[in-house]
Amino acid sequence: MRRISIFGATGSIGQSTLDLIRRDKESYDIVALTGGGNIDQLAKDAIEFGADVAVTAYENRLSDLRAALAGSGVHAAAGPHALLEAADREADWIMSAIVGAAGLAPGLHALRHGTTLALANKESLVTAGPLLLGSAQSHGARILPVDSEHSAVFQGLVGEDKSEVERVIITASGGPFRDWSLEQLEGATLEQASQHPSWDMGQRITIDSASMFNKALELIETKEYFGFTPDQIEVLVHPGSYVHALVGFKDGALMAHLGAPDMRHAIGYALHWPERRDLPVARLDLAKVGTLRFEAPDQVRFPALRLAQEVMATGGLSGAVFNAAKEAALDLFIANKIGFLDMARHVERVLTEMSDSVSLAGRSMTLDMVLEADKEARDRVFAGHSN
């Protein structure tokens, strides 16, 4: 029986993971489930799966969680320290699906125990790729990608020599604003940005998809996880979301990974790796699809992609600054304090300011340094807005 923990259990990735586990419960022992403010869902899942511990990230919700778990035998805990304690519990496989930079520290703790980390938290690699991968190597742990694009690249490289790869293409749906003009994007509302045409995701990731910041993070994640150079990594807009990534080789061949837009593909691959097992996902009917449409991304309307290229070229702590500024700007947009295009403007401003004040490139990396850069970037976004 495999011991499993899920960090971010109440989000869309966590719920999809539990959906797969639910179909084969006798094969798994749930160690820890963690979540945020959705206490009812967290408690419900912890009781259903008989988790050893349920953890909410919010310390002020501990009493609510305890009440929801009363009589179940599931231990309740809360706060950042409790998340780290949960990551230190022995597990064979851990899903890292906490949204944002908050997922970095629990992931690092889990890797110290030589576990397999299924990584849906792209921000961990964006902010501290060398730190995360170095920890996995030094502790004999394994990181498996769960983002659909990176799972697709991972699968495309099975049995291949990575040195023979010429390019990697990750696809973007284009989100709800794919055909919008700059003038229209200036007036895009929170409600409009929160509606995705293809994928069922949480609000923050959906808005990141609309602004292409999600794809920008995935560009950086591709460089960090696979070690490809920035000029080898491309983005194509593919509105149908059927082709998740393509790997191009030096002989001109392209290996494409196709599937219905369902995150259980990538989750199931990581859960059962190195085997493939039957998954409850739709089978793609190419005759019904008919046409696969692709187009080049517009970096003028979606500057996040250009900024990601600059971050990949700079390296060092620039990824931590980029992600933190993006998260803070997203907070302001969700609070209706800035416009849709203002998010990219704030991120670019903070990257420039911090690059001018201290070299972000080529620096040795520690968790404290990443957290310091993260905090400063967020502070600069909020300070710039208030000014």
C-alpha cells in the first residue's frame, strides 16, 4: 500500500488527484491532506480517505477544522509550521499542488526524505529551480512534472537522447482574450478574465492563463526542469487544447502529445509512473476534432511571454522576483485596484528596479535568499501601486 500526501487537496488539482485515488482506495494510505480556507471540503475529504492529519494554511481556522473533524480520529493542524510538519511525515508519493510560492518550502521538506514529488506547483521551479532540483539529487528523491505541458514533454522524451532535442514547443489555449485588441484588454474585467474556454481551473490560474502569465511561468519551468536553453523553448497558441506539447529533434521530427483537456491525464501518469494504467478520461476523437489550429503568440498584447524570456536569460533570483511580483499584481487585480494590463506593467517595473539595485543573475541560491527576493518584490508592487 502506497502512502500518499496531497498538498493543496481542496484545489482543482488536489480534487482530481483524490478522484483518481477514490477509484482504487485499497491501494493507498492517505497520510496528509492540506488546504486553505475551504474547511468543509478539507474535512470531508480527510474523513472519507481516513487521513492521518488535515492541515489548513490559515492558523485562525484551526478551531473550525477541529470542529469539522470532531470524532473522526483525523488530527487537525494549521499554519505554515504545520504544513512543514506534514511534509516531514513519511510518504511514498506527494502531490505538490499548493498555488503560488507558498508551495516551495513544503516541497523542499518532502524531498529531504527521498520521496517522489509530483509537482503541480510550477512556482517552486520558477522561484528556486536549482535549489529544488539540487535537493532532490542530494537526497535521492524524484520530481515528476504534473503540469500538462511538462508531463507531455517528459513523456515525449521517454527512450530519447535529450542531446538530440532541437526544440520544445509548449502550447497555450490563448485564454478568453486570445483575439482581443490592446484597447479591449485595457478594459478587461475580473469576471471576464475568470472564465476559461477550455480548462476547469481555479480563479488565480484562470486569470494567469488569460494574461499568459501562466504560460510565462511554464516557459521558465521548462528551462529549469529539463535544462533546455531559452532559445530551444517555444510557445504556440492552440485554442483547442488537444496538443499539450511537442518535442522537436535534430532530424526535423516532431513528437506530439495529444489528449482531451483533462488534468487527470498528467496526474494519473505521475501517480502510476513508470506504468500506464486505465484512466477515466475522454478518449480523443480526431475525426470529430477535424482541425488542429495553431498560431504564433502576440508578445505585444501578452508581454508576460517577453518578460519570461528575459527572466530565463538572466537566471538567478530573477524567477523569484518575477513570480512574486506577478502574484502581488494578481492580488491587486482581483481586488479591482488595478487594470488587467497593469499586472504586466507592475511586474516589468519591479524586475527593472530590482535588477538595477542588485544583480539578480549568477548568485548562489538559498531558501532565505529566495524568500527575501520574494518579499521585496511584493513590497515594491504594493508600494508602486500606492504611489
